Amino acid sequence: MSTITLRGHFDGEKIQLDEPFDLEPNTPLIITVLIGEKRGNERDAWLNKSAEYLVAAYSEDEPDYATHAVKEPNPEYDPGR
């Protein structure tokens, strides 16, 4: 028996798939309910963590690097921008 994992949600009346997927009538299914999980939690967690790292990488106190530390200069770099 082969399986595939599909994301879905309960809309208050019936189970809905988040993405279209062709199923034959009477296809047997196994449903796993994620108790306590809120829709979007995983995505929100990744976005928040990404934002934290971007803030750290581009913060106001980011040190200037010495010119000799640059191994390959960018010919298109314009320091006046």
C-alpha cells in the first residue's frame, strides 16, 4: 500500500484539502488530527525565525568590513547609493 501526505483542515462541517488532489470515490483514507495546532503556526514560526536572522545580519550596529577583507569586489557596487 502506498501513501501520500496531504494538508487539510476542518471547516466546521467537513474536512477540506488545502490543495486540489484527485481522489477516486471510496478511496480509503487515514486521518491524523493535530490537536492544539493552529493553522499557519509552522509557517509563522519559520517567518519569525527568518526575520530574526535578517535583523541580526543587517542591524544598525553591523561592523564595516575593511576593504582588504573583501576577496572578490563587486564591480557594480556604488557606495553612494
